Amino acid sequence: MNIVNIIKERAWQILAVLFLLLFLGRGCTSTKITKTNQNVDDLHVTVDSLSNEISKLRDKTFNKTDLKNEMERVMLDFLIYEDDLDKGKTSLSEVKNKIESND
């Protein structure tokens, strides 16, 4: 009964401390949730931008057939330029200009 009397006498102080703890706990939790939500939003933006970059890179990559075709085209151009040089139809500076204009 002694404890019950102490609780009755100091009920307002106990309740005040309890409400203070609940208020502080709620505030801290709310701040943590807000920060976590902001971090998640930032992460979503980063993931979306990385996904877009990966999609762009997929469109630009060569498969084996594309690479082979490009190599054959370059080699054929080289042979044509070499033949023209050997036959005196063109100069080296003209070949250089043609190559630079194709890039």
C-alpha cells in the first residue's frame, strides 16, 4: 500500500515525465523517419539515373556480328586507300582528309 500512496501523491509528476519521454521519443523518431525517407528518395533518383545510363549503353554496344562488319568495312576502306596511293590516284594528305571526314 505504501507504493500505491506514493503513486497517488506523485501522479502528476509521473505522468509529466511519461508524456515528456513520449514527446521526445516521437520527435526523434519522426526526424529519423524523415531523414530515412530523404535518403530513400535520393537513392531512387540515383538508381533511376543509373538505369537510364545502362539503357543508353545497351543501345550503343556492339555484338560480335556488328563488330566484325565494322572491322571489315575499315579494312576495305584501308585497302582502297592503299590501292589509290600505290596507283598514284591520290596523295597521303587526301587519304588523311577522307579518314578525318568519315569520323
